[in-house]
Amino acid sequence: MSEKSFIIIWGILFFSALIIQGIILKLNKNAKFQKKFFPIALAINLAIFLLLPIFQFFPSLLILAFIGFGVLLFFLSIKRTKYCDVCQKFRYNRTFLEKMNFCQVCGNEFI
């Protein structure tokens, strides 16, 4: 793959991910839509992330490592992300030992 085609492909992939997360999730204030669309957006971004080893013709073992790492990140992101219905913001729990029960901004209790 030439250097020019690599830049074009990654430019398209970057702007598609930017549109998915930046415009759809940030500008839409509908809480039900954001809760429903967030895992779909993560899956689309995972697919974009996995296109790198496929387009670069990496060895099979490295492609499997990319897939395993991407799937792990996908499930951890879904499990550790909460959505606050009151302030309409996503909150990501960065601590591994404690469960996040309240929103850090407004104090709303998560269900």
C-alpha cells in the first residue's frame, strides 16, 4: 500500500469516527438515544480501529492481538461508562476497585 493511499484511508476513517462520536453523541441531547447509540458508536469505532492491521497486511498473529485488544477495550468501556440522566453527561469510572454509584458532577445516584 502506498503512502498516499494510507493517508487517504486514515483520513476517511478519522472523519467518520469524528462524525459518529463528535456530532451524533455530543450534539444530541436526547438521553434515551445516547444510551442506546453509545455501544453502537463504540462498535463502529472498534471496527475502524481493526481496519489498520487489515489494510496494512499485518501477520495473522498480530491481527489476532489487535482484535483481542480491541474487544477488551470495547467491553471495558461499556462496563465502566455510566450515563447521568440529570446532567446528561457520560461518566467513566477510572477506579478498578470501587463501583461508581453517584455522578461526580450533580450527585445523582446511578441505577
